[in-house]
Amino acid sequence: MVKRKVNNFFIIIFILLVLINTSESQVSSPFNKLILQDTPSVYSFIISGHFHGASTNASTFPSSTIQASIDTLNSLNPLFLMSLGDMFIDVNETYIHHYQKSLFDKLKMPLFNAVGNHDVSNGNMYEKLFGKSYFSFRNGTEVFIILDTEKDDGSVMADQLAFLTDALKLSFSKNIFIFSHRPVWAENSERYKKLFNGNTRTMFGSNNYENVVRPLLMKYSKEKNIYWVSGSLGGGPASFFYDKEIATNITFMQTAIRDQQRDAVLRVNVADGIVNFNGISLTGEQLEPIENYNVDFWNNTIPVEQKFNFRLLPYLTKQLIFHHYFWVGFISSVILIAFFVLIKNRWKRSK
């Protein structure tokens, strides 16, 4: 009898430990609260960036192409949807309310986001509402690492560097996906010098990708496939960019939507550790294989430039004047000018 009670006690403890570990390992979206389902062998997921669409979009709703394609995205039954930053054009109660009812509540898969510069505006309300801006999760033989490339002006440093180092060490992984808004891997590269001119870039000097992050990735890229996908794709001939470094086994990609005819999302298919990609147009356009959108394609394809709509000037001027950044800059400039005038007058009187 005593032995049976002891056995039952250990069984209960074991079940509790399993339940605790299971609950801790569950990953849920901070936007629609859906839980990431464990699908270890065959699955797919969707990636795109710039969900707010065009830079002139101040509707407080997501891009029209995203809203019109929610049923399509749901029908693909992806494991999750990854946003590559600039999901919002600004973060405040109005935007969040409109996104909740027009996007978050309609998605049938967990949604995650690698923050962009627009997401962390307004006093970084984003982190207060949606949690930490860099994190990771895993599924099957894949590790997914989400970085905050707005932190430290595009460099991966301090706690975030330690986090990245630990995530890369996971021994079971065959494929490592790194998601970020900025293509920090492109900033100091001669290969990508002419590309992505409309991107958010490091303001002072250069980021630490070449000196710190790249050598770290190369420690693991011979044994694991590394895919770094970014979403700051300001302009260009397509919604995709693909470039695989054969020597390092690191694949660099970009994808974003801009409320244009070329809008598309990237579908990643995984089958027993084997990865392949295909694009899904949101407007019905015929797409080439993802691998065709390479450096040569981008260098040799001249995008059709859209003419500026001067009718937007009154609207854009109003948006500028009523944005808090304008007044912060204006007041700072007034204070600075007043300070220099005061110094100049004192200097004159002292002569």
C-alpha cells in the first residue's frame, strides 16, 4: 500500500513537471494570442514586411493588399505569419484598435514581428504593449531568431548579442532563420552597395555586422543552414531579394509590401529539414522563382518610378505639422538657436 502511494506520488510529480515544461515551451502571439502549434516535420510559414504599406498611408489601418488577402493567407494554413517590421506606421491606441479588428482578429495563425523604426516610435509604446522586441522559438529542427535592429542603431550588442550567441548554439537545429527589419548585413558590403538605397540605415558610422555578427554566424554555418530575412525594402523592382553565399552557407533575403502591384509574400516550406521558398502574389501577378530575384536581377532591372502626386502636398504637410516629432524638432531648434544667440551677445558684451 505504501509502495503504491509512493509510486502514485512520483507519477503525479512527473505529470506536473511535464505540464509545467509544456506550458513554458508554448509560444503565443502578442497580437492575436494564438499559440504556436508543434508541427515538427512538414509545415510552412509566411514572411513579409512593411504591413502598413505605403509611407504616405495614414489611414491607421494595414495595407490594402494585406487586408484583401487575409482569406488567402488563412487558406494556406501556415504555422505562423512573420512580420519583418514597420507593421505600424505609428503606435498609438487608434492604430492598435484598427489593426486588432481588421487584421489580428481575422488571422488564423500566430503573428510575430521583428520591429522596425516605425514600430518603436511614440516612446516605444510597442514594448510596453507587446513585450520584448527580440526573442526566439523553435519548431522541429528549425530555430527562429527575431532581432531588434533598431536597438543600438543597427548593431547587435550587449544583451542582444548574448541572446543571439545562445540561440545559435542549440545543437538540434538544422536550419536557423534570423528575422530583422533592417538588412544590417547589406550596409557595409560592396556586393550590395547599389541596392536598398531607401532602407533605414545606421546613422553614425557603421554597424557591427561585419566585425562581430558575421564571424559569429560563420562558426555555425558550415553545419547548419542559416537564412537571414529582412523587411526594410524601400523600393526596387520586386517584393523579393535572394542571395546565397556559397562559401559561408548563409542566405540573405528581403521581402516587403508597399501597397503596389508587385506586392507579394514569401512562403517557406519545410519538409524533414529541407527548405524551399515560393512567392505568393497579393495582386495576381505572375512571379518568378524566388532564387531569380538575385543581385544581377536587382542591378539590371530598372524600377518604374512613380510620379509624385502633388495633390498630396496639403495632406502631407498637415501630417508633418501635427506629428509630435515635428514639434520636438521645432522646439529643440528654437532652444538651440536661443542658446547660441545668448552666447553670441555675451561674447560681444565682454569685448
